[in-house]
Amino acid sequence: MRIFKCLFFCVLLIALSACNGQEEKINGISFVAAAIEADRSHVKPVVNVNANFAAIMPFGFIKNLEHPDIVHNTDRQWFGETRAGARQYIEELRRQNIKIMIKPQIWVWRGEFTGNIMMTSEDDWKALEDSYTSFILEYTELAKETKAEIFCIGTELELFVKYRPEYWTNLIAKIRTIYKGKLTYAANWDEFRRTPFWDQLDYIGVDAYFPVSDEKTPTFETCLKGWKTHKPIIEKMAKEHKKPILFTEYGYRSVDYAGREPWVSDHKMTDVNLEAQVNTTKALYETFWKEDWFAGGFIWKWFIEYDKVGGEDDSMFTPQNKPVEKIIRTYYKPE
């Protein structure tokens, strides 16, 4: 009888968790495409930081913000930016039980912001749509073949979404005929409230570069306070659409004023501030990681050659070989 009661209690707990929508948090890293193949040594640091997901990011390239042709999967690209490279990375990560989100991205020459991609004629819009469909379905097929858990249909393409909403609805329908996993879109932090197709996807994806502090060295407490402006809006979106929030990108630079404009990647900002990166990152975890309506996220960004990047003299986004890596490991630790 005691055994029966114990079993009943365990089943009840599982059922209650399911009713509350609780799932394993997506503790992800953004696995940066490189010129080389990945091997076990490149995946070991991912495991060591307790990550359970990796975003694989093949790239397409366009000449400028008004150009409709996306060049992708060519022998002129780095290995990791191609279909073959993305597949090889996925296979290597799978060997260590890392789950996958495939997140194809566009790079505009000179690094111009993809949210400003805007055609000047109907013919060019149609050419862009054809080109983007070719690009995205290439990696939809890869997501199907590799059984990727999540597929991201686009990243920070606000004007393309705004002016061609019917195209995106049709594209999502095409993707659904090929790929049966979960879908998201990576909306910029100031875009996601206007994205029109969340009800057609499985996650509300946000690149979470929300400003949280104007301080040179933001304190943990200040950053917590800074999130009070944004969190209610994010939570409201989740509840209105009955979809979990996924931070398709999040992270901070190890630089002065890290919480003021977290999206800035300006190489002129070189004043290293490791404490700023620690405090901003910890505050984000404390704000979101325990919420049932929050699915998790992918830290920006994680280079595959661990021993050659980051470190305490580095002012860029990567957490590798910096004090913040310990913070990530702690919050990513399985319960």
C-alpha cells in the first residue's frame, strides 16, 4: 500500500507539472560558425557550462539594404556558415546530447542592421521573397533531416515583416509542410510587440538586448530594477498569445555601460568591465529563469575554439574565459 501511495504521488506531481506548462529550461549557447569543423574538444566547454541547447547559425549574405538577392551555401563561405558545416556541427553536438535550434541569419555587407532591409519596388520585393524562401527552405530541410528541436524562421527583419506580412504567413505554412518541430522567429527587443504572426509559431522569440541601466558599472540591484520596466510587457505578450517567451539571443559585453545599449558591438568601446557583464547577466537570470512562461534562451555568443577567445582583456560579448562564465554555469546547472 505504501508503494502504491508513493507511485500515485509521483504521477500526481508529473501531472501537475504538465498542467503548469513546466518544461526543462532551454539553457542555450549561440554556437558561432567558424572556418573549421567542430570536434569533441570544441563541444566539451559547451557541456562544461551546463548548456543543453545550441543555436546553429548558417549565413546568407546580401550586398546592401536594398538588394534582393541572398547568397548562401557557397564554397566562398566559412565552413560553419554552410549547410554541410551546420550539419557537421549538429552531429558533433548531438554526440554530447546537446539539443539544437537552427537559426539561419542574414549578413548585410559592412554589418548594416538587417531590420532596415527595405526594397524600393514591387519587383524587388518579389525577388527578395523568392531568394529568402530558397535560403530558409534550404535550412528547413536540414532541420527536418537532423531532427532539430527548434527552427528559427528569421532574425531581426522588422521592415521585411512589416511590409510583407502575407508573405510570412505563407512562408510559415510552407515550412510546416516540411518540418514538424517547434518554430520561432528572432524579433529584436524593440520589434517583438509588433510582430504579426506569433500565433502561427510555437515560441515568441526575442533578441533580448533591453536597456536596464545607465551606470558605468551597473549593480545587480540596479539591473533588477531596470527589468521592471520591460518584464511586465514581455509577460503580457506570453499570456495574451498563450506562447512561451524564448530569448533567441541574450547577453552583455564585458565593457563599461554594458546595460545602457546592450545591442552595441562597436569596436571603439574597449574599456573592459568584467563586473558589469557579471551583474547584468545575473540580473537577467534572476528576473526570468524561474518563470513558467519563460522557455529559456541562447547566450550571445560562443566561439567553437574555446582556448583562443574571450579572457579578462576582452571587451566583447563572449562569456568565455571570463568571470561571467561561472554565473552561466550556476544558473544552467540542472535541478
